[in-house]
Amino acid sequence: MTGLRPWLLRRLLLGAGQTVAVVLLVFALTEALPGDAAVALAGDQPDPARIAALRETMHLDRPAAERLVDWAAGLAHGDLGSSLVSGRPVSSYLADGFGPTLLLATLTLLLLVPLAGGLGVLAARHEGRLVDRLISAVTLGVYAVPEFALGVLLVTVVALRLEWLPPTAVGHGDDLTAHPAVLVLPVLVLLSRPVCSLARLVRAGMIDALAAPHIAHARRYGIPGARLRYAHALPNALAPAAQQLARTVDWLLCGVIVVEALFVIPGLGTVLMNAVAERDVPVLQGLAVVFAVTGVVLNLAADTVIYRCTPRAGVAA
Amino acid sequence: MRRRRWACALIVLAVPLLLALLGPLFAGEPGPRGASFTTGGGHGAGTDFVGRDVWRQVLLGGRPVVLAALAATALAYAVALPLGLCGALTHRRWLDELLTRPLDVLLAVPSLLLVLLVAAVVRPGAAGIALLVALVNIPDAARAVRAAAAEAAARPVVEALRMQGESWARTALGCVGRAALRTLAADAGVRLTGVLYLVATASFLGVGAAPDAADWAVMVDRNRTGMFVQPWAVALPALLIVALTMGTNLLFDAALAGRTPRPAPGRERPPAPEPPPADATYPAPGPNEKDEP
């Protein structure tokens, strides 16, 4: 495994660069927009007193660079500022929404990898036959469907017509683990897109990998089928799926926002949408940084895992 | 087999697309408002959350989604094409890095998050959402253009054109652009489905469209409160969005299957005998040896 360390170093540098860029971008998008941020934020109620108050709390009279340095220094210490609406610290908003979102994300990721891998390998084993055609058609179709449309239809059929599962998480408070039935539909909807895209890529990579010379050679040596598939072919099949992993992380973060809105789960996505509705800039900034940094870290982790699987495939760094 | 896939994709796509494009012609004048969330009573599909006829809203609501998605895709490519071509064709490495590295960084930010951030501060209209979604898609599109063009730019014919002293535009558009066209068409299909997804999801989350707009995604969101008594006001637009996105994806897949010389990941393999697949465990060949037959 020579070359892992220099590669890791370069990849870490890229990750650090991305984190810095994300912080700058979030600040630029929310505060350094052309025009007066306070007027834009007052929005529907352009009352001079409110605009003055906004300018006061956001320190808009100071130059943007100075505010950026202050904010970034606060971020480095874990201080995200406080809400414009309630005055509560942003970190308390994050703490409130963290539990349900983490639960959803963990459940989805735990199910995603074995499900996508299993479906992909199953389709590749039966290439061209009914099982493969069925899996390919369904994954291709569902892959493009927005979560909210799929979710609403599932709720209409499963929850309202058949009454098998509760339609939303309303009335269960923060303690979702005590009511696992509430989580079935959200996790299912959250899984729909990433499972489809990953399964398709694993299938394609697996078909290529099974046709490779080293697999034919291993087969001649009499290595049993399951070991051949999972120990020798699958790691190579994961390389093309790696490029898609970045997108998958993106989809999961977007999906969480939609699913929480759809099933009324009090997680980070709900906090984010409330902040958007109330134009609560500090909360928005804090959440955006948390979401984006999570994306950067997950991408980094995925790239590292893939690099270990197929070192010569050379994931871009 | 291929014909069947075409037919399947066209059937799925035809209903929502025709409704979206021709629906507004048949919508007619708005009738009197009835009670909210009723079924029947002169309204084929019932009434919505403010008592409007659901069927009329469905007829009107497809056009904004489809138009915004098409405009955003076109706009993203209008910026990504020159960016990607410049990056692929330049001999100055720093220029290539300068053009592509910032985009790599942008890729790290979840696309919906960017849209929401901007939308919270400026409240964009329908045109603003198309612009935003296009912006979010530029990094990925530019990357795809650059990759496709870089492969074409490494061919001997491009060197020959350069030595003949052909103009940059002729080399870039006439030769490299044309050679990369097929890959780009495949990418455009993927991009369009992604853009449709983002436009619809943003509308569902209440960004871009007015809260009472005739828009399928807005209808799904606003009529959710009455789902127990009037499921059609939600199910009808949701079904149409599902059919629209699914159909677009199936159509592009059917159109590209069997045409690409080497199947892109996840696509059906062509029936013709193909060169042995590149083995992932061997180092990839250099760019110059890659596309020699």
C-alpha cells in the first residue's frame, strides 16, 4: 500500500480547501449580496425600525471582511452566533434537530450499502435474464423521481388507503426510536434514489469485473463462486460506484430536508426550512456550514475507502 | 427489444408532457370557487385547498415545471460548454486548473442547500429559480464537457489541425466539439433529469413559485393538508411528476442504449461484439493511446 500517505495528504488538503471555500461561499451568498442585506431580510415588512434593528444585530455598518473574520473565528471555536428571531444561540437549534436527522441518516446509510450492493450483484449474476431486466427497469425508473412525489404517493396508498403505517411523525415528539413504525416510510423514501443509482453502477462494474482476465484465472484455479464474486470481483466493481458516491451524499442531504418536511420530523431539515421562511440568517449560515462540511467529510471518507479497495484506480485528489 | 423500450418510455412520458405543453390551451376560464377539498359536485377531480377546480390546476401546472427545467439545462450548458472546452484545449496548465479547481470546490456543496440559501435572502421568482438551478449545475456540466473534450482533444487529428494553423474556434467547435457530441448528449439527458428533480423539489419546499401558483409541485405541497378527504388533489400532480421524471430518464436511456461504443455505467450493453473491457486492476493507458482502434 505504498503511496497511500501522499495521496491521503493531497486528499486532506483538498478537503480543507473545500471547507474554507464553503465557509466563504455561505457568507458571500447570505451577507455580501449586492444591495443592502437588511432591506432584503426585512422583506415583506419593510419597516424602517425593523431594518435599523437588523442592521444593528448583524453589525452591517462594519465592513464585510471584518464581519467575515469575526464569524469565521467564531466558527473555529464552535460559536455559530445567535438567531435573529429568538436570540437563542444557533448551536441550541442544531442540538435540537440533530437527533432525528442522525437517526434517519444512519438507518439509511446502514441499509443503503448492502441493499445496493446486493441488488447490483444479483442483477450482474443473471445478466440479460428476467431478474436483471426487472431490477434494471425499476432502478432506472425510480432513480429520477423526486422524493416528495414518491413519498406522497406512498403515504396515500400505504398509510391512508391500507392504513398499514402512520402517515406522518406528528404526535411522536423527538423520541422516534420508540415508534419504529413512524420511520419505515421516511427511510424507504430516502433510500429510493441512492439505492437505484448505486445498484446500477455496481451491476455495470460487476459485469466488467467478472469478465476480467484475473477473474477467469481465479475461476480456473477453482475458487468457489461466492468468494470469487465478493472477494475478487466486487472490490473492482466498486470503483465506478465511487464516482457516484459524491452525488449520493448530495442526494442524501437534500433528501433529508424533503423527507423531514414531508413526514413532519423535527430534525435539522425542518430547522433549516423554518430559518428559510423566517430569513434567520445566522441559523441558516450555521446549518449550511454543518451540512456542507458533513458533505465534504463524507466524500473524503468515501474516497479513502475506495482508494483502499482499488489503489490503482486512483480516485481524483 | 429496443423498440419496446422506446415505446415504453414514450407512453410514460407522453401524458405529462402533453398535459404540460398543451394543457393551458384547454384550461379555459376559471370557474367560481367552491368549498375547499370537496369531491365531485361538477368538479371532475374535486377542489383544492382554496376551492379551485383541481383538473384545471393540473392542466395549468405542468408548463412552469417543464419550461424552468428546459431553460435551466440550456443555460447551464451555455456556460459550461465554453468553460469545459477552454479547460480541455488550453496548453497552459494553470489556466486549466484555474477554470476547473473552483468548480471542484463548488461540487462539494449540496445543490438544494445552495438554492435554499440564496432563496432565503432574495426570494426569486420562477425565472430566478431557473437561473439558480442552472448555476448549481454548471460545475458538474463543465466537468463532463471537459472530460469528453479532453479525450477528443488528444486525438492526432487535433494535432494535425493545429499544425495546419486552423483557428481555435474551428478546432474547438468543428472537431473537438463534434467528436464529444455523443457523450455530451448522454450527459445532457442525465442533467435534464437532475434539473427537473431540483426544480420540482424547490417548488415543493416553497421556493420560487408563489404559494397559490398553478404548479404540480406546489399543488402537492399545498393540498397535503386535505389528503385525508381529497386525495386526488395530491395524487394527481404527484403521479404526473413521477411520470414526467421517470419518462425523461427512460427515454434518454432508450435513445442512448446501443449507440454508445462503450456502454456508460449502468446502460444496456450493445449486442455487437465489443473490445475487451479495460481491466480496473491495470494502470489506465495514457490519453494518447486510449482511443486508437
